[in-house]
Amino acid sequence: MGEEWVKKFEEERARLNAIVLSSGHLGIKRFFALDEQAYHAGALSPKVKELLGLVASMVLRCNECIAYHLVRCREEGATREELQEAFNVALVVGGSIVIPHLRFAAERLESLFEG
């Protein structure tokens, strides 16, 4: 799987975001901007905020969101151990229904740390 999935994921995400944003709808554009700004440095670092986003995505059971936050966590310097702890928090908070999404995340985690 390697980094292939990351490139493919990011290309598809960019393509679909362009479609969504091409409507020019002010509310949609504002929400996208708000979402992006929420992860900027503040009282919490971007890495911590991405780890929080990852946990929320796992608990909410959104694999696309999990993939996005895993990539961003790695970009922000999250270690394998930090990501494993985030997985554990998500599992404890969300319960056994999170397990399929934990599997998804674990597989992608491994590919992010290959090589």
C-alpha cells in the first residue's frame, strides 16, 4: 500500500473539494475556512489538534476523515506511539463499534511508517 494511498487520497479529496467549492456558496466556503482555521496553532499545537480530530473521526466512524487526520498527524510530526495512544482513546470513548475503523487506521498507520 505504501504512500500510494496517500497520493491517491489527496488527489481525490482535492478534486471533490474543488467541485464542492465551485458552487461559490458563501456558507459552504465559510465552513471550509472555519474547518481549516480550527487546526492552526493556538493554545493547542496543530499536532495535538490533528490527534483530537483523529480521535473524533474514529469515534464518529468516518474512514475518509481518519485517513485525512492520519496524514495530517504525520505531517505534524506525530509518532507511531502517539497515534497508537490516540487509537486507544478512540476505542475507549467509542467502544467496540470503533474496532473496524481501528483496523482501517492501523493498516494506514503501518503504511505511513514504512521505509
